[in-house]
Amino acid sequence: MAKITAETVKALRELSGAGVMECKRALEETDGDIEKAAAILKERGQAAAQKRAGREANEGQIGHYIHTGAKIGVLIEVNCETDFVARTDEFQKLVRDLAIQVAGLRPLYPTVESIPAADLEAKKTALLADQATLAKPEAIRGQIVEGQLKKWFAEVVLLEQPFRDQDRSVGQLVTEAIAKTGENIKVRRFVRFELGE
């Protein structure tokens, strides 16, 4: 068994944001391999986030972002469980990152569940009526529409969008924040203003 040093634990902690004891246990499980330990902590964090999903999140923050030149502005409400977490630098950074995301990529809805049923049905109907879809065999049209809906979600739903130039979605960013804070976090709503729009 590899000797787990304080420096190794500190490095993993900075990488993952997990607690000292969690980092030490993960390093012990992986025989000191920081990359494998980080993967274990990430997996555990996502599992913990799923457990917290049902908890009430009524505290939080209304954040804002005004883009350079003051032609685009965003107001966003992000909720967590306690005002203690809402005041942390990590939570405030998350709110700002989300506001910048809304300013840049123009999502219409915070989550897939928040899409009004009428809008979703209209999009499905339009996709089914598309000539490219109608040219395919009837048996696979449903699968084609589902695939196209997922692409549409990645454009119009904030949590489904890719986060900046990274290989993770905004939803994964929020899940990581849930794992770090130990609280449920929800993007409740946002509004984007653009001059002349």
C-alpha cells in the first residue's frame, strides 16, 4: 500500500473540492493514484447530488451579468438550501458563470422539465413533419425525432448546453457544485435582455 501524504491529500482536495477525509479514503482505495481517486470522488459526488435532488432549495441568490458595452444583460435566480451556502464564493461564482452562459448562448428554458407542454408538442410536430424525417421508414421516425429533440435541448435548455469550451454540460457543472456544497442547487429562472430586441 502506498503511503498517503498530506501533500497528496491536499492536491486531490484542490482538484476535487471534496473533504479531507473523503480524499484520504479515496486515495487509500486507489493506492495513492490521484486520477483514479478523483474519478471515484466525482462518481460519489454525482450519486450524492442525485440523493439531494428532492430536497427543498428556497434560499440562494439573484445574480446579474451586464456584458461589456452594456448591450446585453441577464438576471438569474439560483437556489440552494441555506443562506450559508448562498454566501460562499463557490456559489457566487456558479451564479455568475450561469449568468454569463445565459448571456452568451441564449437559452430559452432553465431545464427540460420547464419547457411548456405546448412548446414541446409544437417542436415534436414540426420535427415529424420535416421532409427529411418523412423520407425515413416509419418505424424509425420516433427515434429520429428523439435524437433531434436532444440536439434542440442542447441549444435551448440551459442545463443541457455545453459549458463554455469544455466537455461538460451546464447540468454537470451544477451537479459538481451540489457535490461540493452538500446542498441541492436549482436554477429557478432567468431573463436575458438585449438592447433593441
